[in-house]
Amino acid sequence: MSTIVMTGGTSGFGAVAATRMLEAGEVRLILGARRPGAAGATFVPEATPTDVPPSDTVRPEPIPVDLSELDSVREFAAVTRERLGDNMIDALVLNGGMIRPDVAGRTAEGFETTFAVNHLAHYLLLRLLLPVLADRAIVVLTTSGTHDPATGAGLVPPRHADAQLLAHPDRDPDLDSRASKAGQHAYTASKLCAVLVVRSLSEHPDAQGGRLTVIAYDPGQVFGTGLAKDLSLPLRVAWSLFGTPLGWPLRRFSPTLNSRTDAGNTLADLALGRSAPPPGRTYAALRRGRLTWIEPSELARKPEVAQALWNDSAKLVGLPA
């Protein structure tokens, strides 16, 4: 039986992915969820009938975690390792994420919320669970094409991946004075960080010799998920409506728009090893429902940027580089 540990699996395309993983059979899914109801013993994905095919009730092993609190992440990792016993993790799926309308939010540690949830929490969880990843384990971090200016996603592209400035944007001399633009930058920069962490991990001694398969997964733009829950009401309504069949015409004309079904099924297939990267590739991008292996942004390909982010993130979460 394969053991998969996952965040972001209780709603949106993450719920579709979790269902597909469990329906594959012989899978033990340890699922981190913030809301107690979402982490209940009976798992019912928050998705429409068109997103998830009819199936019997599936039951992952829930462990509460709040990605905005690093102590909660540490507790989640500790409980996960205790539950594992002598078993190892075959796939680690770091899919949880959020976007805010500004950079005013702060975590208990004083870090900007979007950066902390999307990057620091997952970096810390990865580091804490790295020792219990099995040989040939798969690690998937969900990123976004918005990290790359060439994608033309319409959001402010990241100017840098400086962990200190992203954690404390008030110290950034080039911080956009417009709250919404600053919030967009926090999101796209955090997704750049995911790609850079994958690069660093792929070159880490623990991943050498093919011991780990490390993937940055860009699902494209997937409407109808919980990503927009903190944005303004008009944006939330549009995000929800475009996630219904009304959004189908848009997906016909934009290669980066994908359904929850396609995005979730692809994420599951990556975690299950059904879709493997070609040699030398770590960035998987879903385009028109088809998985492609392309180069990430120019900034994401700079090894010195990746190494600096890895080291600075370690300092922020209290770990050695």
C-alpha cells in the first residue's frame, strides 16, 4: 500500500485529486485540513457531481493543520510521523494555497500571510518530512503559471524571491502602493518560490541518484475553487461562476484555463506516478487539459536564486540550511 501525505485536498481540484488517489486502491491518504469538518473521518469532496465521478464514500486519515501557523505545521508533521510508525511516505503533495487582496495580513510569527501559507508552511513541512520519504518517493508542489511573465496571466509578476522581503513586504523598497497589486505580487512570488524549492530539492543530496522525483505542478487557471475566498465579492462571484459550465467557452480560447476535473486528475496522476517527468524536467504545466513539461520562468531557472531562497527560508522557520 502506498502512503500519500497531502495538503489542500478538501476543496477545489485538490478534492478531485484526493478522490482519484483513493479510488486508485491500495492508497493510504493522510490529509491535512484546517477546518475540522473538512478533516472528518468521512471525506466528501466539495465539488459538483461533474467534477468527481460517483463512488463509494472514501476515507482518508485526517490530521488538523493550519498553514498560517508554523507551530501547527510542526504539530502536523510530528503527528504524521507518529502515525506512520515504521512506514515511509511514497508521495508528498503540497497543494494548499491562497491569495489575498493586499499584503496587510500577518501570521502569528509576523510573516505576510500569503507568503507564509503558500511557501513557508510547505517549505517547513517538506523539510520535516524529508527524512521519512521513501526511496523513489514523489514530491509535488503546486505552483502557478503566474510566476512567469511570459504566461501573460494578467497578475503582477514577481520581481524577486527574496524571502526576507516577502515575509516582511513593508521592508521592500519597491512595494507597490496599490494594495491589490501588492497582493498579487505576494501570490505570484510565492508561486515562484514553489518552483525554486523544487529546483533546490532536485539538487539536494537526499534526491540524488533518482531517490526522489520532484515536480512543480502548474494546473493553469482553475475557476470555481476556494482560492478566491478572501478576495472582493465581485471577484468571488466571477470566480465561482466561471467554474460552472458557463466557463466552458473561456476554456476553449485560453490554453491556460482548465476544469477542476482535469486539474485534479492530473495532480493525482503525478502523485501516483502515472505521469512521470522526462529526464531533466521538473516543471509540469497543464495546458488545454494536457500535461506538458516546459521550462519555468527565467528567474526560476537561476540556481543562485534558488539556493538563496532555500537558505533564507530555513532561517525564517528556524532550521539549518
